[in-house]
Amino acid sequence: MCSPEEAALLRLEEVFLATLARINSLVLQPLVTAAPEPSDPQGRECLRLLQQLHGSSQQLWEVMEESLHSLRERLCHPDSVGLESLLLLRRADHVLQVHVEYIESYTNCVVVQAFQKAAKRRSEYWRAQRKVLRQLLWGMSSEGSVGTALVQALRQPLTHHVQQYVLLLLSLSETIGEHHPSRELVVHTATLFGDLQSFMRQALDQAVATQALWHTLSSRPRDVLCTPARRLLQDSQDVPVTVTLLRAERVLLFDDALVLLQGSNFHTFDLKLVWVDPGQDGCTSHLLTPEEEFSFSSKDPQGQVVWQRKVTQAVCQALRGKKDFPVLGAGLEASEAPACRSAAYTFRAEGRLCEATYEGEWCRGRPHGKGTLKWPDGRNHVGNFCQGLEHGFGIRLVPRASEDKFDCYKCHWWEGSMNGYGICEYGTDKVYKGYFQAGLRHGFGVLESTPQAPQPCKYTGHWERGQRSGYGVEEDSDRGERYIGMWQADQRHGPGVMVTQAGICYQGTFQADKMVGPGVLLTEDDSLYEGTFTRDLTLVGKGKVTFPNGFTLEGSFGSEAGGGLHTQGILDTAALPPDPSCTRKRQLGLCAFPMESRWQGVYGPFRDFVRAGCPAELQEALLGFHVQSSKELRKSQEYLCCERSHSEDSACRMEDILEELLQHREPKALQQCLRKALSNWLHPLGKVLRTLMLTFQATYAGIGANKHLQGLAQEEVKQHAQELWAAYRGLLQVALQRKGQAPEEDEDAETRDLQVHGLVLPLVLPSFYSELFTLYLLLHEREDSLYSQGIAHLSLFPDTKLLEFLDVQKHLWPLKDLKLTTNQRCSLVRDKCFLSATECLQRIITTVDPREKLEVLERTYGEIEATVSRVLGQEHKLPMDDLLPLLIYVVSRARIQHLGAEIHLIRDLMEPIHIGGLYDFLLTALESCYEHIQKEDMRLHRLPSRWDSRVSW
């Protein structure tokens, strides 16, 4: 059975639906179809609001019709259709929202007096409709204006309808009993419409108060402040308040702004960017805004409480972006406004932010967190802010004045200035990757032009206050030169080395970008020039030339355009010829640039990072940030900010990195741990190694591949290994400190050298091997050429002839290995004897680790001795006189290219512990073989009478 309350609901909705239909046809439809269309902006705005109200009324009518249909179904079939099927109960939130939208549309019209203005435009028509309007209303005075009648006609039916809804729903909830399955729905709906009644009352009161306010203001503030959606919440004329620090005759609090009036002038503050702090005396409140700070003072605490509470509630409502329901300040949200928010603001005060617009996160009146800052001149900055200043990672675009191009700074910032690691792409087709301090390039960095630049150039080195200063390398592709040395104030200053594409290598002193004083120049043919040189590396004044054959020319030198070198001096042809190996192996730069001071700009930030305890917030700023694809990430600033490795992730990684170091301290585990770290560019050690690779390539690749720089490069690789070991030790000490464990004791020099050469150097050498080995090839090119000729001659020998030629004793010949085919004689077979030793030795070129190369040599010796023991049928230890010719045989058959370069690299980089030991002996034996093969008697097929060896057993 249906209750009487349900029947009453049905009648209520039928009456309200009929009233809505009449209002739409008699009031709203004529209002929105007024002709002609208004020509003034205010008239068009009023028409838009009335059309919006008409649409809301239509939507309300449709919902109520659907609700009425569900009620009729319930009354017709009470046994089969439950109470919960009613639209009013089933979709109470939706029905409520439609009512709220109608109320908001209606009050918007009230605020700007849209009804009065519409009635005024068609006054004769609406005076004729006064009788119709009176039929829609009760209690309407015949003397009232038409505008007032229109306001009442659209308000009164809805107010009465909602009031009756609440009464009937409350009565229904009491009728159906506590245990009825639909009771909870009925109570919920009654509560919602009770809240709606309160909300409607407040919304209507605010609209009327706001509409009345506009008449009290002068035209200028009224025209600017009057908007349909804005509502007045508090007026200082009702509750007096005094503003200190800023002059104000009147204070108005709206639901979206705080306004201070001073005559016809006014100052508006967006409530999203207003922070309220209560004063200590109870009568004062402090307000913070992006550019102003002022106080509210009241004569009594009650007035101060009213203003503080209403401002705080209005700020909370503005931040939520919607009006409170059911009434202002009565929501479930906390009454305290959050200190951190998101909003947009355009600065007006003079200064660096004048007319700039910031959109992003704020805290207590200052940009704080992630945000975007844009200036009218085209500059914009996306990144992190702290207390109003750029702080943390950020990307700034700066337009260039003369061209339609931008400078793009992807950097770390500190209190408004670039500080730490950054990548800057300039509109001049240049890119800088390195460190900044106080907005200037400072520390290590690489400035390089793009490939398409008209004048390609590259500088890799140290900077000071925006200028090149300290040790650095510059490559001038146009001149085909590379300068390696010291800089000061953006000029070459101090000791330096100049290398050219023609193979010329000069070392001297530079001052203010010019060569000064004596210098040394080495040419491709090993001629040595000593004296004073011009910018074009021409010898002028007094000097000396030493030719490769030992002749010397000493005197005064000069040059003319196209006339070559002129001299007056003494040519000495009586001097003894110099040692060719010493002449060819002259090295430059070794004493001029101490290896421990060359790349301090790379090591320094890492040391600072470790001294600070490896904080995650410094990892990117000091060690650089990583992006997956720079091409993709250049598309937008926001994308790069999101896609690079974040500091939050870095914190987790750093904890894992330090924990892993603690768990892998045993020798084998440590080697694997370091290998993994050095190969990972996101690891601090890997980032340092990657940067050192860039410096090595910038110095020794291309034009820098000069044999006279081999010693410089070799020293550098050893120094890098030593610094990386120190870096590992620093990280380990931090890990121990975080765990509360005692730090490890400092290593002595001997222990450190063993770890550097035995553990770190083999791991880092592959990163530098290509450039380093090229220098060894160039330095030993002549020796390797003679060696190659000797190998070519020896390869013509069959096995037995070669063994005989090398004076190998016949009882050691492995003739059983010479398997003959049909019509083949033993004396013609080649590349069969000592085959296992030959194949073993060939593996020496498959590794870059000197220790592994020595192990290959040791296994080769073992294969030779194993073959001899098999031939003799017993274990046999070879004396040096027997080993050397057999080793020469194996070397000649292995045909290893550039063996001299391999031998010298092994000798220079082998572990100190092996000096004087077995590996040293085996390497010396290989050196002796290499030298014998170069000798002329080998190439002329003459049998040596005896072996002249430097090696003793």
C-alpha cells in the first residue's frame, strides 16, 4: 500500500510541474526571445544569463517530469514497484544538482538585475502581462514594479516547492518505520533537500546583498568588479575593520576576491593567493599576498573573529573552486586554508618579475614548488621554485633579440641563479654542458658548436665566472688545430701544447692568447725546432733545428709570404747520429701539466657530493641529470621536467648504491660491483667515468692523435683510475657512516697502487683504449713497420726451414705434427708446428687488460713447453737459449699486427707487483723476439751466428 505522503508528493510534483511549464511559457520564453537583440555589452550579457536560466529551467522540468512518472508507477503498482524505485530517492544527488544549477543561474540574473533590464527594454509588453504574473504569485502588490514581479515569479514557486519537499519527506521517513529497507534513502533525501533549503536561502540573500552593493560604488570599480558569479560575503560598512600598511576606506570580501577601496581607486586580491595569520592581540589579522603584506584590525575581538573566519572560509571555498554546500563554511573540509596551493598570478610591482605571470604551486605568498613563469618579452621558466626564487631543476627559454631563435637553459638553480650542472642550447648553434655558479659558467664544462654551424669549434675544460680559465682543450676545425693547456680570462695563458692536422706538435708559453718566449716544435719527420714561433708556428729570431739524422742548424730565422723559412747560422754535420728511438719518442706536456691537477673540475663536484654525505637533492646538481632521449625531450619544457631522473628516484637509488657497496667488499664481489657501477651512467661513479671519457676524446682523438702526446695520455689514464678508486673509497665511508659503523682506515701508498692497477685500471681502460692505443700505434709505427717486414719475410719459410733458420735444435722439432697429404713433402709444410701456442698468442689482441694479455703470454709459453715435452716424451723445462728461438717462431706464425704497440702498452700499464717477476720475464722475452724480428739479418735471410738476448732465466 502507498502512504498518504507519497500521494501528497505526487500532487506536489504535479502542481510544481504545471507551474514550471507556465513560467517557461509566460516568463522565460518572452525574456529570451526579446527582439531586437541588445546592441550594448551589458544587454547581451543579460540575455546570455536569461538564456542560461531558461536552459536550467528546462532541465529542472525534465527531471521533475521523470520523477513524477516514477511516482505514478509506484502508486499504480504498489505491490510490484518498491519505494526505492522513485527517482527522487534513487537519484537524489542528481535531482539536487539540477536544483542547485537552477538556483545559481537565477541568482546570477538577480546580481546584475537582468530581469529589471529585460523588463525595461519591453516595458509596454510586461505592463500588459502584470495580471498574468499576479496569477503566478501570491501576495504580490499591484504597485510593485514589473522587474520585482519577474524576480518573485521565478523564486517563489521553487522556494515553496523545496519547503514542501522537506516536510513531506520527513513525514514519510517517520511513517515507514525504522526497519523499512528504504528508510535510509528517504532520510538521506530529506537531509539533502533540507540542506538545499538552507543553501537556497543563503544564495538568495547573498545575491540580493551583492545586487544592492553595486549601487553604492562609483562607476569605475562597479564596472570592473560587477560580474554575475561574484557574491558579496562581508562589507566593512557592516562590520568595521581598519587596514594597516595599505590605505583603504572600505573593505569588501567577495567569494573570489578581497577588495580594498580608496575613493575611485581599488586594489583586488585573488583569494587563492591570500594567506591569513591571526594576530597575538586578538584584534588583528595579518594577510600575505604575492606582492603585499598588510593587517586587519578591529575595535573589538568579535568583529575581528567575523572577518578572520569569513576570509579563511572564503579562501578555502576559492581553492576548492566551487561554492560550499549547504552553506558557506559548513562543509566537511577543514576551516584552515592550506599553506601550499596552486594558482596563477601576474606580478605588477617593479623588479625582475614585473608583468611576469606565474602559474603553479605557492606557499605563503611566494612561488614554491613546481611552476611556470612567463614574461611578456617571451622568456619563460618551467621548474622548481623555493620562496619565490628559481631553485632546483628548471628550464628557461630566452628569445634572442635579432633572430627568431631561443636560448634554452636546462639547469639546476639556486636562489634564482643557475648553479650546478646544466645543459644550455644557444640560438647561436652552440651547446654548453657543464657546471654553473651564480648564473655563470663555472667549473668543468664543454662548449661545442653544432655540426651545421658555419664555424665549428669546441672547448672542453674549466671555467671561472663565465670565462675559460684553468686547464682546457680547444679544437679549431677551421685552422685544423687543437690547443691543450692553460687558460685565463677566456684566453690561452700559461703553458700549452698546440697540435695540427699536419702532425706538427708545439709546446711553449702563451700570454693573452699569444705565444711568448721560447718553445719546442716537433714535426712529422721527427725534426726538432727550438726557439720563438709565430701564430702560424713559423720559427723566427734565434733558434735551433735538429734534424732526424743528427745534423743541427743554429742561427737566426725569418720567413716571407710564400718564401719559406730563411736562416743565417751554422750547420753542424759532425754530431753523432742520435738514437732513433729516443728521437721518435719525444713527449710533450708531461712536466707542463701535472696530471693530478688537469681535470679537477670533474673530480671536484664529486668530492663535494661525498663530503656532504651524498644527499639526494645534490645528486643531479653536482653529477648531472640523465634523460632517455634528448631528441624527444626537447619537444617541451614540461616533458623534460617530468621525464628526467627525479630527485625522489635518486634518493632511492643512492640508498641502494651505498647498501650495495657495503655488501660487496670482498675482492671478487667488489670487482663485479665496480664493473656494474662504472658501466651504469646513472651511478655516480659511472657519471664521473663518462665525463672523463669526454675529456679524453676531446684531447686525444682526431687532431689530438699525435704520437708526442702518448705519455700525457698514459699518465692521464692512470690518474683517472686512481681518482675513481678514491671516489669509491669516499662512497664507502659515507655508507659506513650512515650505518653507524666505524670508517675504514686510510690506505698506504703501496696498498692503494695495488688496488688501482690490479682492480680499477682494468675496468676503466676499455673506456679510453681506442684513443690510447692509437697513440701507441703512432709512436711505434716505424718499429712496427720493420717488424712487419721481418714477419713478411719469415712467413715465406716452411716450418722446417724456419726452425732451421732460427737455429732451433732439431730434437725439439715437432715433426709428428706435420701431417702430409698425397704428393706433399715435409719440407714444404707451413703453419703446422707449435699450432696451439700460435693460436694462443693470437688471443693477445682480443683483450685490453694488460694482466689478461700477460696471462695469454704465460699460456703461450706453457703451450710451447707442453709441445716440447710431448716431442721429448718427458717433462722438459726450456732454457732461455732454447725458448727464445721457439718464441720467435710462434710470434712469426701468429702474425700479430702492431705488436710493438701492444708490448709497450702492457709494459706501461702492468701492475707494479709484477715488475721483476714471471710476467716481467715473459714480456722481456717477447720484447727480445720483437727486436730480433726487426733486425736486418732476419729480413736478408742470414742465419745469426748466436742469439744476443737481454733476457736471463
